Amino acid sequence: MADSLTPTQRSENMRRIRGQDTKPEIALRSALHRQGFRFRKNDRRLPGKPDIVLPKYRTVVFVNGCFWHRHEGCSKATTPKTNTEFWMKKFRENVKRDAAKTAQLRDMDWKVLTVWECEISSDLEGVAREIIGEVRSTAASQPPEA
Ligand SMILES: [Zn+2]
């Protein structure tokens, strides 16, 4: 069956289906780890199985693929020219699911951060710095741990 996914998108898709870690996830985890942060990954106990969970800071990070999660204005968020209706529906479902899991997590008092694969590939250290900044501001607003 012909489709119009690029090889990168296709292999990324296969990784998702097999439940393996994607390259941007691995890169970001390593960057955070180097900065001394400890986390759980793909925590099944939380809505949406967040890619990175920082329990100490009650913060989760989703590493979103630009194509599947529709990064607005991103050149990677293309729409295949064949089976367009099918894809549009699929994308709408993904975006809706993302919004729902974010809302659920926020209701449970988690801070939810979303980062995009293109940001990680262009500026990994910058993304890591931003997350660390967010996490530190969360920690500062909370009473010290007992
Ligand atoms: Zn993007």
C-alpha cells in the first residue's frame, strides 16, 4: 500500500507502535540526567503515560512528535496527500487525546510540559534548560519536602 510518509515518519511510527523510546525522548532524558535530574519514564499509572515524570517536582514532560501530535506552524506537521480524510481524522483524535490527558493531569495537580521533537533536534540544551527552569520554579513555590 502506497502512502506518503517519509521514511523518518514511518520508522518513528513503528517505534511508537512497538512502544520503544524515540530518539528525541532518549536525547532529552540524557540531557536531564546529566543535569542531575532523576525521573521515571512512561509511567503507566498516570494519564497518557507521560514520557518523563519528575515525581519530586510533580512535573511531567511529554515529548511530542511534530507529525503525529500536529505541532502548529511546524514544517514537520505535514498532511499526507493520499487518504487525507483518514489522516485528518486521526490527527484530530490525537490532538483531542493530548488535550484530555493534559487536563486530567492538571486536575491531579501535575505540572504538564510539552516539548516538540523539532525543538529537541534544533536546540536540545535549550529545551533542557527551559524544563529545568520550570521545574525549579515549581519547587520554589512549594513547601520543602519533609
Ligand atoms: Zn515541530
